[in-house]
Amino acid sequence: MPTDPWQDATAQEFFPIRTVSTLTGVNPITLRAWERRHGLIRPTRTATGHRVYTRADIDTVRRILALVDSGVTISHVREALAAQARAPFSPAADDGPWVRARAQMVDAISRFDEARLETLYNELLALHSIEEVTARLLLPLLVDLGQRWDNNHPGGIAEEHFFGMYMRIKLGARLHHRSRAVVGPKLVAACLPGEHHEIGLLLFALAAHEQGYRMVLLGANMPLEQLNYAARRTQAAGIVLSGSIEAPRALHVEALPALVRDAAVPVFVGGPTSVHQEHELRAAGAIPLGTDITHGLRKLHLTLNPSE
């Protein structure tokens, strides 16, 4: 008999491959290769033949990423996963508290209860680093809210806007109060044209700030032709763009290549757009960062500091 009905229901949820890609930063081509070539994941097939994944599958993808990052070759990942399964404690076992925290946050958001939301958020920050809260709570929570919107949940758009406004205030205040303590390289950061969701950008900015970067934030729906001027004026080391939308062809073949050509610094693109349209971004000369903020920051840092 389950002790947490919400958690039990969540375990039965299925996610399409694009959502899994958004959550993990692994592009769909790689996910299919891990399934077909290496047998590392086994998604369920719908009646129409489409792959769908459970939260357990998503946890497996994250464990694969962690193993590869630690130096395990992809051909030996299956053995490493089997060893983890035999161990007394599996990394996935730690997800229970985070699943419950997300459920509590969703409940507070659905009630538009800012006081409850504030209490839950502050309690988690008192126990965990902002990086862990971002990776294990906020990013999955944004996907949960987006799915409620996509599934025509009553009030789904209002809920997402409510949470977005709350997080914009919280993250903006945190960045503002810490800005004077950072003296590292500057990054100009903005959302792609047509992108009005700033939370992913703010989460990345906060993580970059924690790594010593000074952020010049330009917000949502930013015309690309303005960014080179901002980068020159601030002597920025790089330009970071964030997007969750499917960017139009004109951006890939005109505006973005022009920015890359004219800018004297690297141009990075993060968020779901950098996963779903990775090839187009690379063709335009930009550097995709994916949706995993920690991995994306590492890639950005190594690009700006190739000798390290």
C-alpha cells in the first residue's frame, strides 16, 4: 500500500522523448542510440509506436550521464549500472524527498499560495545548495508546470505565470545582493527573440554568478542585433542566449550567423532550444549548452579557458 499517493501516481507518468531530452540535456539521437546500440534504456512504446519514458527511465539517463562524466566509457556503462543496482543504496533512492517537495510546491502553486511557496523554498535552500535545488527541484518543476499547461489543466497558464513571477523576484534579488562580491569575467545574457520565459535564463545566471562570472542580464525577447553592442560596451567574455521555443528558420540562417560573425566573443545558446535545434545552432556558429546547467557552465568555462 503506497504511503504517498502522489508519488505512486507520478511513477506511472509517461514522458515523450523531447521532454526527456529537455530534462536531461541528452539529445533524442543519443537517447535512441543508448537504447538501440547499447541497450541502456528501454522506453515503452505507445500504440502508434512512439517512445515514452517513465521517471525511472529519466533517472537512468541521469545516472548514465554521471557515469560518462566520471570517465566511464559508454561500452562499460551497462556494467556500472548493474553494479549500482546491486549496491545497498542507489542514487535514485535519494529522489523521494525531491519528488515530495515538487508535489508540495505544485500544490502551493495550484492554490496561488505565495506564503506556503516561500516557506517551502526557503526550507530547501536552508538544507541544500542552490545548485542542487535548481537541478533537482526547480528545473523538473518547470517541466511539470509546462505539462499541466500542455495538458489543458484548468489554470495551467495562470499557475505557470504565478510561479514565474515569484521566481523572477527571488532570483533577481539574489543576483542583485551578490553582484558586488563578484569580480570575474562578464557574460551578456538574454532570451532569444520571441522567448518570454526568463526563469531558465535567471537560473543559469545565478549558477554562473556562483562560479565567479558577472552577469549583464537583458531579459526576455531580445533582438539579436543589439547584443554585439552590449558585449562591446561591457567588454564581455561571451554572449549567452536562452530559449525553450522552436526558433524560426530566419534566426538560424540570418540573425544568429550575423551575431556570431560580428561578435568578438563566443555565442552560447542554452535551454531546450539548444537540444531540439542543436544542428541548426552549430551550423550558425553558436555553441549549444543543453539544459543541464552544471554541464553547460563547464562547457562555457572550458570554451573561454581552453588551456584548463
